[in-house]
Amino acid sequence: MRPKDLLKWNFLSLVAAGIIVVSTFFPWWGLDVSGPSFGISYSFRWTTWAGPLVFLTYGQSYSWVNNLSQPLSAGTSIIGTIALATALLALVGTDLKYTRYLGVGWVLSLLVASSYIGVVFNAVRIGHSAWSPACIHGLAGTCNDNPAPINNPAQSFPIIETWGFQTGYYLFLAGIAVAFCALIFDMFYLHQRAARVQAEARKVPTIEWVCQNCGATVPAGGEFCRKCGTPVPI
């Protein structure tokens, strides 16, 4: 590929598409539960395609997580599909002729990120409704699900819950950031550079003539030497 051909492609857009695709194969949200005194140790992870591999039966400790997992798994599969669509749009947008697709993909990726937040918030609300004693609430945090009694602080058998966004979601946000940089790079460099190259290509080459009588330079289009009046030969 010749150097001037590189000006026809936005490689930042290609990087953004790759990051977004990779993000869909990593967990986007997770919940860790640790209670050594009760023999409890769970690590739940949700990707955009499926829920955790740990399934708890009714009556088992933290089986209420299944109530959280159902809406989270169902809602995010659609989000994962749309996320891949944004990657495809970014890939098409690598060509300067189709920059608008990069812009559409970037706006759609913002919708994906915000929609995922809404799905997680709703899933946590449903999970908390299924088991109200659980201390989990909101999008991310850490809490003790089994605090020590007030009248006997020494009797402490904590069950620590930690939940929040995971690697996949942060990778997706990174893809959004790179896509935005690709738009800026396209707008303020690639398109302006391409416009300058086209303008230079449209310029009519100027041919000057040197007067054979006095040696003065006659501009292109001149019929007589401005110094001595010698006519320019046709």
C-alpha cells in the first residue's frame, strides 16, 4: 500500500471495532460472595451472552441470585448483539467514504453502555426483592451481609458481597473512547488532508517562458515579454 493510500483509511476506527468485539467475550458484571465461616465462596460473572456457570438450587445459600441472573442474562443478550453491530459500523467507517457509519456506531455504542446500566440496575432490584435481607443494592459496591449483633460485636461471622462492572464493560467503554478519537482524527486531519490532496491535484500546472532576447521570465499565459516586448512564440 502506498503512503498516500493510507490517507483513505481511519485505522483508529479499526482499533475501536476490535476492542468492542473483544469486550463481548469478557464478563461485563459480576458478584462475589465470601463467607468462610459458613463455607460460602461464590464468584458469579455475566457476559453479554450468558449468565454464570454456577447455578444454585432453591434453598441453597444465595439461591436468590438466580432471580437476579434471569433478567440480567435475558436483557444483555440483545445488548451484546447491538454491541457487535456498533463494531461492524466502526469497521465500515474505516473507509473515509463511509465516515457517517462510524458516527452512527459511536452514538449507538453510547446507547448500549447506558442501556446495560439500566438492565443491571433492574436486575439488582429484582434480586433484592426476591431476598430482601441481602445487602446488595445499586450498580456496584461492597457490603457485609451478616453483620455482628449490636449487643455482641465479638460474635462476627461476616459474609462479604462485592459486586460491580467487570473487564468486558470497561473494554467496551475503552472502545467508545477510541471510536470518539477516530471521529476527531477523521474530522480534523484525514478529511482535511484528503481535501488538500484533491485541491493540489486539480491545480493547472504553470509553465513559464524565458525570453530569448533579454532573459526575463514571462508568466504562463503571457504573450509578450514585459521587459523588452519580445513576443512569446506559440
